[in-house]
Amino acid sequence: MVLQPPTLPQDLLDQLANANAKIRKTALKQMASLPASSQRNQLLIQTLSTDENASNCAFAAQILGQLQAKEAIDTLLLVLTKHTNKNVRLKIVTALGQLGDRKVVDVLLQALVKDRGIEVRREAIRVLVGWRELRALPALQKAYEKTKDRASSYHSLCQDVLLALSELGGVEPLLPII
């Protein structure tokens, strides 16, 4: 006898389909505590990629990371490169860090250098340094060059970059310009 994975309760499915973003968010909160199932993870992935409410997208990304839902990686990467909301991108970078799959390093390096959100860049740095990812050294050096002369809002990012470089042993090439 083959056991079928548990299906989600119909009332929860109805809440996820509701037009009210707050009701959908309540459903997402409930889903985070449900037993693992491919249906639950697929609905979270669907929410991440289709919900028009940025807060719900960010929350779905957060849950997917916490649940270690590796099947979400491709969607996380796609949404990271396309979403306009920096909080969504931040939660996606955090989730990718929690998932720990090194196939996302190139995308994190892009986020480190090119993302419009300082917080997203800082989180990419945190993840890459936490992984001791030496491929981040050129991107960190590039990020330093791009931020060192920018407005004061970038100073903390610049400090994070320098700290990350020192943790990864990559400060030597910067000594002439520091």
C-alpha cells in the first residue's frame, strides 16, 4: 500500500485564493507550520512567483528558506532577478543562503554588485562570506570601487565590503586604493 502525501485543507486553499492579501498572508502563516508536503511547497512557490502583494511574496520566500525547500531554488532565482520590491529580493537572498546550494553563487555575486537595494547587497555579502566563497573576492573588490565615493548611505555597505574582504583574505589588492 502506497501512502498518499497529506493534502492541504480546503479552507486553507480557499484562503490562498482569496482576493484579500491579508487573508492570503494568514494562510501562509498556517502553511509554515504544516507537515512537509510537496503540495505545501508548490503552493508557497506559486505564491512567491504570482502573488501581487510584495509582503506575501517576501513571506513565501522566507518560509521556503526556513523549510529548506530546495525545489524552490529556480523560482527564487527567477523572482530575485525580476522583482522590483527590495524586501522581496532581500528575503530571497536570505532564503538562498539558508538553502546553501552553491549553484546560486553567480546570482548572489550579481546581487552583490548590481542590486539597487543596499540591504540586498549586504545580505548577499553575508551569505557569501558565511559560505567562505572565495569567488566573491573580485565582486567584493568591484563593489568597493563602486561604493567608496558614493553618498553616506553607502558608507556602511563599503565597510561591510571591506570587512568581508578581510574575512576572505582579499584585502591586499585594495591596499593601494584604501
